[in-house]
Amino acid sequence: MKTDAMKLIPGIGVCLLIAVPAWLIVRYIEPLEVMGAPVLAILAGMIVALMRPVGEKAKWGVSFVSKRILQAAVVLLGFGLNLVTVGKIGSASLPVIIATITTSLVVAFILQRLLKIPARTATLVGVGSSICGGSAVAATAPVIGANDDEIAQAISVIFLFNVIAAIIFPSLGSVLGLSNESFGLFAGTAINDTSSVTAAASTWDTLHGTGGAVLEYATIVKLTRTLAIIPITLVLSLLRARKEGKGEAVKLKSLLPMFVVCFVLASVLTTVLTSVFTGQMLAAANTVFSFLKQVSKFFVVMAMAAVGLNTDLIKLIRTGGRPIFLGFCCWVAIASVSLGLQSLLGL
């Protein structure tokens, strides 16, 4: 057991050497905030792998980070979700959230068939575009058995349209005459990654002098979308179990990925404790949950560094055309449905 643990150290060390600078650079260089540390880490990992592929000593640790640490990141993400807060504000945006998620998944399914895109790549792009970017990819990849090349492809596509959305959506919202609340709902439902939602909402707040109100609203809408990880991963688990057709025992196990169960429990624990505690106890609990949420984000950065180290950059570029077109179609469809449904429902 000790020998196996020792095998992990070189690979974990390599991932840390990439993840820590990516984490710090994005935190202290404001223009790079819209990119996000996970994307910077995966790009750095791919470049490192291009210059010097992962050696035998490091491969165990890198594989551990890309799988187990990625799952741990999803579990810890649950500590950032207070279900009561999400329910109070997020319930009003639920019709738009459900419609945008459904639209993205349907578009991904249809184009996967028409363009003959690998099914797992299309699934990751569809889920990542509709729910919460890297976190949704992190939760979905183990469930569908996606490899590192497929994860890298999906993350790269999602990143591209995240950046575009963060840059153009505030101006687009102004041109369309959206109210503060409408833009918060638009940003929270049509932009998938938290960093890009934050960037777009913060830009709107600055342009319109709202005192941060849109940022708060958009963030809660985004957190409500994150909860869709639970039903989506369970449905995908069921579909995979049926496809494999290995009997009831395998189906039951596949339907209950332990990291998804733990993610739900973490969300419930956060909700219960923040509802029961008051005063100093509540402040202490919020401090702990905030810390765990930051650890979750850092684990995602580490995992993306590992994914980058296991990714063939040349192959990624050669095969990138169709997934990028798929991502574009999902992105346009989600934005259109978000705006159209708001107008239809008078939100």
C-alpha cells in the first residue's frame, strides 16, 4: 500500500507544478480572469506534454489526479451550494434553465449523429455548454468513461465560447435593452463557466452602476444550473449501464456513482448547517465551506493539468473542427432560447 502511494508522488508533483502557477496567474493578472485557471492549466499541460511526454515514473500520479482528484473536486463543489438560497432565487429562473439545458443536449445529440462526432465528446460539449462548463465535464467524464483527449477537446471548445460570451454579452444586453434582472438571468443561463459568468455580470454592473446586484443574481442562477449535474449524471449512468447490458448488479452500481452521491450529501450538509447555526458558529461554518469550495476549484485546476499532460495537442488540433462547430451551435441555441423564453414569459 505504501509502495503504491509512493508511485503517485512524481505525477502529483508535476500536476502541482503546473496548477499552482495557473491558479496564481489568474488570481493576480486580472485580464486573464476570464480565461480561468483550469483552461490555463490544461493548455500548459498540453504544451509540456508536447515538449516532453509524461514518463513512466509520473504516469501513475497523473492518472490518479485526472480521475480521482477530479471526482473529489465535484464532491467538494457541493459545499458551495446552499439549497435554500438557490431555491429562493433560482426557482424563478427554473423554466429558462430547464429549456436551455434541454436545447443544448438535443442540439448536441442531433449534430453528433449528423456530423459523426465521437459520442463521448459530443456529450461532454453538450453537458458542459448547458450546465456549468468544467465542473459539469468533471462530473460527466467518469460516468461515461471519457478519456483525457475527449475531456481536453470539450474543455477547449467550451472555453472558446466562454471567452466570446464574457466579452460580447454585456454589449449585446445593452443593445437589446435588457433590464438588470434580465441580463442577470441571461448571463446565468447562457454562459456556462462561473468565471465567465462573473466577468460578464461584473462588466454589466460597472457599465450600469448597479452596485454588484447583477453579479449576485447571475451567480445564484448559475448555482441553480449546477444542480442539474445530479439528474444528468444519473441518466447518463443508466444509459451506459443499459448499453453495456451486464446485469442488474452492474446497473445498480452504475446508477449510483459514489462521487455524485457525496456531492449531494455535501450540498445537504451545507444547507442544514447554515440553516441551524447562528452567530459565530454560522460564521465558522461559512468559513469552512468557503475554504472547501476553493479547494474544489484548485482540484479542478490540478485535474485539468493532468488531462493536458495526457493529451495529444497535434491530434486535438486536427480533430477540432466539428466539435468547435457543435459548441458554436449549442452556444447560439442556448443564448437564443434564454432571450426568447424571457421575452415570452415576460421575465
